[in-house]
Amino acid sequence: MSYYEKVKNIKPKTDAVILGIESSCDDTCCAIVRGGNTILANEIISSAAEHAKYGGVVPEIASRMHTDAISKVVQNALKTAKMSFDDIDAVAVTYGAGLLGALLVGLSYAKALAMSLNIPLIAVSHIRGHISASYLGNDPPNAPFVSMLSSGGHTAVIYIPKDGEFQIMGQTLDDAIGEAFDKVARTLKLGYPGGPEIERAAKGGENSVVLPKMLKGNNGFDLSYSGLKTAVINYVHNREQTGKEIDVSNVAFSFQKNAVDALIERAIRAAKQCNVKEIACGGGVAANTYLRESISEKCRENNFKLHLPEKKLCTDNAAMICAEGYFKYMKGDYADLLLNAESSL
Ligand code: KG4
Ligand code: ZN
């Protein structure tokens, strides 16, 4: 019997153990999650320190380092979960968006694993994974709710009418918020990745640098980070050229506040407009302490229940890929072994 004949008869079970693989950028990740929300293992081997030498992710290095790390990270996950391959019911894998060469490493591994174990392969969108991170643990959001997504590649306010369904209400028209953090950090000669560096530098700073207020776009929920980023870069260059001192802490604080406040304002307004009771967050920038404190305060003021995944579940990880993969698995939505990587999804 072929792989397809064996797999098509597999009926989804609610307590399925899903092994997830994520390799879209600079982290090689493997997680094992039971029933879509109970994390048994969530392992990461990061190549960020290698990329930091170049001030950003070098795709070729990322691919090579994924190749080195993939078997090891899967073994680490099995060991942590005290499981063997025989305990796995399905393999979920990120097939996009991300760096093509990096994605292909995880995807090829996942296909080979699914095929050798004769279990379903589930194709997961990285960005949907970030949104589904809020389902991990024992207090998942109750749809309908609004999700505030803020990563290095995407920034959006999304309405979730039902589990596994998404409607974008507004998104960035140019740079993603994390991208802006990284570029401003580079201008301030801080390290990579820039987000945590800006957060560190902003400590003790104040909102003293006047930056342009973000326009609301046509539908009132869109965002634009290019203007804000350019304003900071111009401010820094201007001061450098005129020999004026730059207070890195105040610049970092002012940028962080402007970038985050604009997104939170839209998420709160979207939740009010949709008449939902809950807001969930996801994406690497949701690991930012200022963002976490501000959204918590705003949700308290407006009586929204907040779902804020722990920091490790906001940045790239494979547990979120299992959480999103679970929705597709339960529908019997299994992928073809011809599944290809897609750099932009
Ligand atoms: O979700 P993520 O790990 O990868 C993508 O899918 O893009 O997000 C990475 C982004 C980077 O731009 C990084 O600088 C930012 O998240 N980031 C942060 C923090 N931690 C990560 N930004 C602000 N504050 C942080 N603490
Ligand atoms: Zn990500």
C-alpha cells in the first residue's frame, strides 16, 4: 500500500500527539504538543549569534545551520517529551512564509519523517502559527476574538470569527513593526536582533523625541512603519551631521512607544467595533515588555480578556506550528508529499 493509501484512512483523534517543525528564519525548532494545546516539548537551536556578526540574517548561513541542527533538535524534543517516533500521530511543518532555503530544510525533514512513519503531514503557515500560539496552554481564547499580530515580517489586526478562521481588519502597508525595530536598532548602532536591544536601551528613557503620528490609512485599521522608521533615522543622522549628542535611550523609548501605541490603539478599536470580549497577541514583538504592559493596561481599562502567550511562545517556535497544525489535522486536511516551500504566503 502506498503512503497516500495508508494515510487517507487515518481518522483524526482529539488527543493526537503532533510533532511540529519550524525553520523559516534563524531558529531551528521542534515541538511535541498533545491535543493542540499541551506542550510536551518545545526545543530551539538558534543561529542568531552567527547572524549577529553580520548585523542581520544571512540566508545561506541560516540554511546550512538548519541542516546541522534539524536532527539534533528533533532528538532533543523526543527526549524532553520522553517519547519515540512511534508515539507521534502527525507531523506539522512550516512551509512559508520565510527564507526559501531555510524552509526547505525543515520541509524536507518533515516529509521524510511523515513518509517513513506513515502518518499525516500538515502544512502550516508561519503567520497563522503566530496567531495560534495563544491556543497553547489551558486557557485558550474563545472565538470570536481579535488577534494583534506583531512579528518581523507581519503586522496586523485580525478578526477571528471561529477557531482556525481569519479576517484581516488592518495591516501594515509597508514595513513590519519588528523590521522597524531592527532597522532603528541598526541606526542606533545597537546589536541584532534589534527588538530586544531597543527594549534594553529604552529602559530609563523618556518620550522626548517628537515623531510623526501614524495615519490610520483608508480603513482606519491599517498601519505604516516606514514613515516612523525614516523619521527616527533622519533624526539620528541630522544630529550626527550637526555634531549634536544623541540620547540613545530617549530615541529608543520614543520609537518603541510610538510603534507599539499605534498598534495597540487599532487592536482595541477593532475589538470594540467587532463587539468581541477577548484579545490575543502573537509574534516576536509581543515579547516586548512595554507592549505587554501597555496592552494589559488597555485591556483592563476596556474590560477585554487578554491572551498574552509567554515570551518564548511569541518569538519563533514550533509549538505554535503544532497548535495551528492541530486545526488542519482535525479537519483531515493532510498535505501532499509534493508540498513545496513558499517564501511569501
Ligand atoms: O515572530 P518573530 O520571532 O519572527 C518573525 O516571524 O518575524 O519576530 C522577530 C521580530 C524581530 O524583528 C525582533 O527584533 C522582534 O521580533 N522582537 C522584539 C523583541 N523580541 C523580538 N521586538 C521588540 N521587543 C522585543 N523584546
Ligand atoms: Zn515568526
